Amino acid sequence: MREREVNGTFRILSAIGILLVVAGHADFHILDMGGLFPYYSFHVPLFLFISGYFYEERAEQGIGDYVKRKARRLLLPYYIWNLLYGLLAMVLHKAGFLVGQGISLRTLLAEPFLGGHQFGWNFPAWFVPALFCVEMLNVCIRKVSGLLHLEKEWLLLAGYLAAGIGTVWLAAGGHVWGYYKFPGRILFMLPCYEMGHFYRKKLEKYDTVPNGIYYAVLFAVQLAIVFTNGGLAYSTVWCTGFANGPVIPYLTTVTGIAFWLRAAKITAPLLGRLPVAEWVGRNTYAVMMHHILGFLAVKGVMYGIGMMTPWCRDFDKAVFLAEVGYVYVPGGVEAFRWVYVAAGIGAAFVLQSCAEKFAGKMEDIRICYGKREGE
């Protein structure tokens, strides 16, 4: 597969993944295939898989530069937005909202790694600092493995899976709690990252099974998993909810990713031409960071309508003010959840556009200032 086609496939896969995240937070299960592929059984690992796919071994030759580059791309914008969301939470507290903690050094600097839910309105972005930690741990392990002449993909995948399965086993036994959740989630996520790199290096060239056979086998495997296990969903962020032993979470990670990876390959030639799909796939960071703000806007409108008209009178103001996850559906019409999805992506588009314009102006000022300094 040519590099351009690969990037197109993974751009659409990224768009699908973030759509599943947004839909999941809107409690909208229209894309889980009737419960066969629950979002929370694979959608966080899907982003790790994508990130791992694009990992380049040359990072091991300059780890310092790699750390700087990743910190600039992941952590710097996260911390800027985290401060802004902290200020937003403070303002909303004055309006009666109970969501989010106060601004402090802990909530600004430490909590993003320990929990990531410190200000509520940007809680889905907990993934960003966690991904940074996964990438740092991965590059260090690979560097040491290279020095010991043990940098074999099968060996790394086996070692990562052993650590992840052990973590799930400990979590199911109630041993991953408090501050242990931080290393727990990283160790659980690490094998999913390696899966992406392993796929690129070892499996992708064999991924040529005809679509009919591919999906027939995949559906048979997934049906067997569903019929022989209870709820498949688990919480990656809190490293909890592992109800089916230490192996099933990784098995459903594989089947869920396999389902949507092939779907992305099939649909990329068409969806890749759609500007909205291309933008979403390219800006998953922004959508992850801001879509809850779009939800808030929708609920604010529904609250206003309920206050001023006979409609939406069953809107629960107390829950609205206290719980960031409250999703109000007028009249119980499930299709209304598409409004939340659209608003979440729309909010990300607006804020990302504003951020890019601001960054452009700052760059213009820097260049102008640099020219004056050189005069």
C-alpha cells in the first residue's frame, strides 16, 4: 500500500475514532453495531494503535529531541487549554455550576497526569498526558532493548502484553487504586501502542484478506466473545471495569480495531474527499479537547428554552449544574443526540480556528520583532 493511501486510511480511522469518543460521551450507541462492538471496549486503545503505527525508530537515536518535540506538540497546548478551562470552571462556579476543582498548582500541573478530570469541561483530554507518558516509556524501553540487542517486535509486544495483562489482573483484584492508577493506566495502554507499530512492521503486508471473509471471521469471533462474557466495556482512564479477566480487554481491543481499520480502508477513497471528514481526522486533538464545551452549549440552549417556553420543562437544572456528563434529550428522541455530536465537533472547529489565527498572529509578531532586532 502506498504511503499516501496509508495516510488516507489512517486519517479516516482517526476521524472514526474521535466520532466514537464524542458519541460515547453523548451516550449515543448508534455506531456500536447493536452492542456487538461497544465503544468502551476498544476506542481509547484505537488512538494508541494509531499513534504507535506512526512511531519511527529513529527517535531512539535522539531521545532528547524526541522528548522536546512530543512535549511541544502534546503537553504545551494541553497546559495552555488546561489553564483556560480552569478559568472557565471558575467563572461557571460563580454562575452556580459545581463542575471542576479550583485553580492551583496541583490542578494545573499534577492532576493532568494523575487523573485528568480536574476542571471537568476538558476531561476527555486526560488522554494527552497519558499518551505522552506511554510514548516516553516506549522509546526508553526500545532504547535499552536496542543496547541489549533485544529490540525484536515480537519480543517487545510479548513483554508489553505481559505487563498490561498483569496490570489488568491486579486491577480486577482491587490492587490498582489511588496513585497506583497513574502507572496502571500507562502499563495497560502500552501494549495497545505497540500493536500499532507491530501491525505496520509485521502484519500490514498480510492484511489482504477479502472483505467478505475478513468480516465473516471477525463477526464470528466477536459473537463468541459476546456470548461467553458479560459486559465488555472497561475504563482505561481509571483502570477499572475489567469484568472478564485480564485477556478479554486486549482481545476486544484487537477485534474492535480490526473492524474499524478495515472499514476505514474501504471508505477512505470516498470519505477522504469530504472536507469535514478530512478536518476531523486531522484535528482529533482539538475535538477531544473541546467537544464537551459544545455539549454544554446545547444544554444551555435547552435550559433556556425550558425556562422561557412550555418545551423542555423536564430539563433537570440541578443535574445540569452538578454533572458534566448530563445529556438531556428532548422528548426522549434519540436522534437528537446527533445535535450533541455536531455541536461537539463544531465547538472544536471554532476554537481550533481561533487558536490557529492567534498562533499565526503571534508568529507574525515574532518575525516582525526579529527583523527589527536584526536591523
